[in-house]
Amino acid sequence: MKNAVLRAACCVLVLAGCERVLDREPAPTPDPEAIDLDGGNLLSLARGAAVVSRTAELTLESSAAHAIDGEWRTFWKSPGGGTDQTFVFSLPARSRIDRVGVITSPNAPDAPQFVSFEASDDGLAWRDVGTVAITPHRDPRLITVKPFVASYLRAHTDENFDYYTTVRSFVALGKELEPVRQPSIAGCWTINGLPSRFIQRGSSIAGVIGTERPMYVSGATDGRALRLMWLRGPMWGPALVTLEPQRRALSGVRWHESVTPDSIGDGWFGAPAAACEGIVVNETQIAARILQRAGKWVAYGDSALDTLEALIRRAPSQQFRIVAPSAARLETVRSALQARGVDLTRVELSVAAPRAINETQRVIADGVELRAR
């Protein structure tokens, strides 16, 4: 009712020859160093937050997952004329929250006028938390609320009189009260409408998405998020995927070749499926495919050492390079491979500290790369 009254009032003003005045002065270019999305933001893919449901987006390249990817230059964008939308997010663990808010475009026509928040313990029963009145700005627009405990948050964008609404990031600041309990991804899923299958061995994960020109994925979980490499035809890149704690949904974002705003790809949204017949997942073969096409494969965690060993052994004439993010990690890998009897005379070992400015980049870069030479 409130929306209808305000829109009707706007129409009366337009008919009377009035015009809504918008601040269209050029805004200063946002400084990524001035916006800290990692400082306690629980609504972050890298920390394990997931999109449980959303009502709509303009494209999968501007989806709800892009509003929790830890990057202020990516965003969710509404479909044309559908500026009022609702999102449900699961938190990485039951948490106590004292501030909520959003980062929007500094340009007034793109920002919602209000974003309201609700909290839930189970994702079914909701209670009001507060409403953020938006003044378009590059900095987070936050409100302090009476501290509350929740496992889920629901956000609703409201009252934008223009054709589109964008939200760069949703923010919830607080403290986790319980350990993160991430379910296994193993089994059948439907992801962006495609039948999919995953296997999980320890922390290592491999999967196939789709049956016609399938996408192959390989990686591991760090207990919060799944750090993956994907390959489809000639295209490849990293991805970050999270699971709703009750395993009712998965969400994620992929990039093309590197984790930068310019290489952003589509959002992934999935739900468990009853069956995925005919989809075969072979962990080593998928890793070998990625290594051949991308020129590298990333090993995450101890479980990945089996695949790392297999890739080196299956190509006895190939020269390799192993690149670790720290000297300690490199020594751990060297010792483990030597203990397994792997011939390292054709493997160059080196250290390269990753360059990362946000938590998403750091999480994805925290792996050991096997490169073909």
C-alpha cells in the first residue's frame, strides 16, 4: 500500500509539471582502500554466507551473489521496472549482530531509497530488525540496531522511482557465536537449471555441471567456502561457492582467469536434486583437463596432495613448477611429495606471495599451484 501511494503521488507531481530533483553531479571515484568489506562483515562468500533465495536480478552477471562477494565494484542489479526485490541469506554460523546496512552506487538514480532487514533462526519465521534510509554514497550506509542473534537475514529493497536498482554489497556486522558447520556438497544438484554432480574426498571436491558442453570443477573447501577452478571448452577460471547450513541451497560466483571486477562471470545458484544419472566425475581427470587448458591447477589442503602426485606421475616427460604462497607451505609440499617417492628433479619449486586486496582474493589465492613448463 505504501508503495502504491508514493507512486501515485509521484504521478500527480509529474502531471502538475513538477520534477523530482536528482543529484547528478559526478561522484568521486571510490577508493577500494577506503571500503573495508572484510572487517567483520558476516555477509561474505569468503566467510561462508550463502544466498538461500532471491526474487530476481537483471542478469546472472549482476546477481545477489555479487552483492556478497566482498568486492565493492561488483553489484546486484534489479530487472527493468522491478526495483522492489527480496533476498534471503544464510550466515556462516549463528551470530550476534549489532549493525546492518548496504553499499550502494553513489549515483542517486541507481540506489534504492530504503533497504529493510529481518532476522530468523531457521529461515522460516522472521522478525523485523530495522530499515536503512539510503543516501547515495560510496561508503557503507549502516544503522546500529538492538543486538540480535540470528542464523539468517532477509533484505528487501524498496522505493526507487527509476527503472533499475543496484546494491553493491549487503553488510551485517557482528560476531559468530558458534563454530561454522558446513555440509558436504557431494551428490546431485541443479545449478542454474543444469543437472550437476559433485564428489567430496576429505576437503577435496570435484564436479561436473551440465551434460551438454559440461563445465568441470576442481578444488577444495576451507570449512567455510569452496575454492574451485572451473573449465568449460576453452574458458576457465576460479570460483567461490558456499552452502546453506541446512544444505537447501548453494550459491557462488565465478571469474574468468583471474579474480578481478573486470573478469567477473555469472552467479551460481543451486538446489539439491533427486538424481543426476549419466554424470561421471573423475577427480584426477578433471584436474588434468584444467592443467592442460589453463596451464595450471591449484591444490588446496592436504587431500589435494593425492591429485598433485597423480598429475606429476601421469606425465613422466613433462617439466613442472610448483608455486606456494609461503616458504613454509612449499616445504610442507616438498616433504610430502618426497615421502611419497615423487621424482622432483623435473619439478621447479618456488615461492610467490599472492597479491590480494580483499578477503575473496586472499581465500582463492591461498593454494599451491602446479604449473606445466
